[in-house]
Amino acid sequence: MSYFENLNLDSYNIKTDGKIRNIDGGLRFVPYINGVDDPIYKGCIADLLALDWSNYKLYLVGGVLEGWPTTDIDICITGEIKNDLVNLMEQAHKLAPFDMYYVKSLEEIKGTGNRIWEFAKHTDRKSKRSIRWNGQWKTDGLFWMTEKFDTKDRTYTKEPLLLN
């Protein structure tokens, strides 16, 4: 079992200490993760890195890296797409509240706001009952989207952090 599956939630207040999120098709309470020193982050990342990512580079981006309280761990994947990528992304999605996406180049995710970026996920929606995102399936097995990057009125100051 993963770190996140074994996480004891008894000491958390579900109204103030996190959010209900979709994890692997089911709703689950996720406590706020507060930066890279948070034990939840460390446990989840250890599980993620136990998978065979030897064909790819994984980068931490987003709220955890910036030190903002957040209920997901944003991971950017780069490298030449191989047959194992979709399966690896699916396995990671089952481990913890990872928001994982693939980009062709790290340059795609650098910068602050006001940029258009192309990225891919292993799925075309948040959950089975969710509305499908705008994008298209490609022959690489990934669902590709092109969107304006949403900063959510926050200023990103950290460069992506290489994890492997």
C-alpha cells in the first residue's frame, strides 16, 4: 500500500485542514500539503520515485514547490514518449493526489503567466462522471490539450525542481 493510502486522517478537521478530492476515481479527504518538507509530500514522492521513471525526467512545479498550502502535487514529465508512459501515469495517479502531465520540453512550463502551453495527460477528464476536457487523443496514447496558463492570481517564483 502507498504512503497516502496508509495516512492516518484521524487528527485532521475535514472542514478546515484540506479538501475532498478525486483520487483514482474515488473521493477522498486530502490534507493540505505545505511545501517540500511536509511529511505527506515526502512519503508520496518516495512512492512515486519507486516506479521506473528511467526514460523520463520528473519535475516538481506548482503549489508544493512554492510552499503554498495545496491538496495536490503537480508533477511535470519530460523525455521521449515510450510505451510505458501512460501506464506509469496511471500508476502514479493511484498512489497519491498527483496532478501529472507531460510536456515536450521543460521550456513549455517556465515563466509566469500569459502564456499558451501544450501538455498531455493519461486521461481526458478528472473522473468518470466529469465533463471531458477540451483536447484530443493522439496515437501516443495521451490526451493533448492547449490552454492559456492560469496563474490563479498567484506569482510563481521557483524554477521546476528535478526529482530524479
